[in-house]
Amino acid sequence: MESQKKYPRVYSFEFFPPKTDEGAAKLRATRNELAKLKPRFFSVTFGAGGSTRERTFDTVSEIQHDSDIEAAPHLSCVGSTKDNIREILDLYRKENIRHIVALRGDLPSGMGQPGEFRYANELVAFIRAETGDHFHIEVAAYPEFHPQAANADVDIDNFKRKVEAGADSAITQYFFNADAYFGFVDACEERGIDIPVVPGIMPITNYTQLARFSDMCGAEIPRWIRKRLEACGDDRDAIRAFGADVVTDMCQRLLDAGAPGLHFYTMNQAGPTRQIWERLNLG
Ligand code: FAD
């Protein structure tokens, strides 16, 4: 953890682009509420294969114009051409967006070809080649390793390629085992990877949804947490109360050990993130 301690702490909140006017109004309320916590940036996801291209752009541009919090769009490259990506980067530069989360993404099932980019390191290299130092580039990191990687070592080597291509910092996939994060950053340090690796934090609000998501993205829910959540049954208040305890304790451990901030997967809800924030006394 030593190399992480030197970085200033950065707090950020992630949203997905809403599909309806009602969703957009709800997100506006959520971000107004979370803006009071003065995060460093709000990030907005990009749907698989570019499926939310316009909605991501609209959401980001609204944040950039209507709030004093910096907006950071996610951009995934799989299934795209260089021209597509160049066009999106140009649009963001015109909006004066300076911060981007660069990802490979996943091809939606049935959508055949990977396009002109195979992996996120190629996207990072492309952004640097096209735009120099205009963007602060975040990349994804996987403390419990990416589900398609043969093993943790290979995945860290691949993570290193993204850093060498020009990534400035990383946000992790969510996890519920702080030791997985500590092991990951130590392994990065041994390989000479020296950028801030900010833990991605998923508040627990809905067990069925969380279990489905976690199976897909390779995040492990420790057995003891599964058992406790299963025991809550349909009692949503009990799930939220237990989830807030578990996640707050983990965040406290991460920060005490020197993690360079926290990135919350808000799921467009202010309450669960704010509750953890307040319990951590983040001010
Ligand atoms: P990569 O870093 O390219 O890695 C993908 C896999 O390929 C890994 O197994 C890696 O080990 C392997 N690999 C990488 N480089 C090479 C190489 N050169 N040779 C061989 N193998 C290689 N998804 C979305 O669709 N939209 C989003 O907005 C979004 N936001 C995210 C935000 C965060 C913080 C995180 C952690 C994930 C996010 N995802 C998002 C999910 C992400 O797109 C998936 O996890 C995807 O499967 C991998 O993307 P990546 O950028 O990590 O890929």
C-alpha cells in the first residue's frame, strides 16, 4: 500500500445515463444532493457497444453546464472504429471535458466484431496520440481479476499495459474484501505500476440484483455476507442496514490503510452513498 499513500484522496460518484424523462429528473435530484458532498467528479457510464452514446453525451454535457462538479464520461472502444472514437473525443473537447474513463467494454451478445480496438490499452494509446495531455485518463482495475483473464498475474500485466499507454489513474471494479484490494495494489507496486488506484464502492441495496451483477463481472460476495443477506429475505430495510454496516467498515479500512479516495457506484441513488459518506465522516 505504500505507493498509494502519497496520492491526494479523490472522491467521485458514478451514474448511468437515464432512459426516460422521469429517470433524468431523478438523476438531476440525485446529483444535486451528491454535489453537496463536493466530489472531485461525476462519471457517466457508456452502454455496451456504444448503445448509450447520445444519452451519455447528453448527461455529461448537462452536468458540465449545470453543476460546478467536473463531468467524466466513460468511453468503451469494443465494436467501434477509430473514426467513431475520434468523433466522440472531438465532441467532448468542444464541451471542455478534461477527464475520461477509458474502457474496452463488452460486446453485446449477437454483435459480432470487436472493431478496430481489441483492448483498453489500445484506446488509451489512441486517446493520447489524438489528444495529447488534454484528458486525464482513468482506466479500470480488477482486484479480484477480470473474469476473462487466465489468472491474476496476466491481468496485472494487462493492467500495466494501460498504464504504459498513458493512463493517469485507475478505478477498481467493486469488491467486498478489502484484502483483495491490498493484495492487488501491492502486486502493482512490485511491478513498478505507480498510479493512484481508487477503490470502486458498491453500496448494498438489493441482494438479488447484486448477486446477478457480481456473477457477471467477477466480483466476489464473501460467503458470510451472502448468508447474512439471504437471511434478510425480502426485508429491504434490513438489507440496507446490514449493507451500510459492511460497506462502511470496509471503506474505513481502505482509507485507514491509505487508499487514495473512493469511487461510488451510486446506481443513480443518493441515499445509500450519502449514508456511507456520513458514517465515514468525510465532511
Ligand atoms: P481491458 O483492460 O482491455 O481488459 C479486458 C480483458 O482483456 C482482461 O481480461 C484483460 O486481462 C485482457 N487483456 C487486456 N489487454 C490485453 C492484451 N493486450 N492482450 C491480451 N489480453 C488482454 N462497461 C461498460 O460497458 N460501460 C461502462 O461505462 C463501464 N464502466 C466501467 C467502470 C469501471 C471503473 C470498471 C471497473 C468497469 C467498467 N465497465 C464498463 C466494465 C468493463 O467494460 C468490463 O469489465 C470489460 O469486460 C473490460 O473492460 P476493460 O477496460 O477493463 O478491458
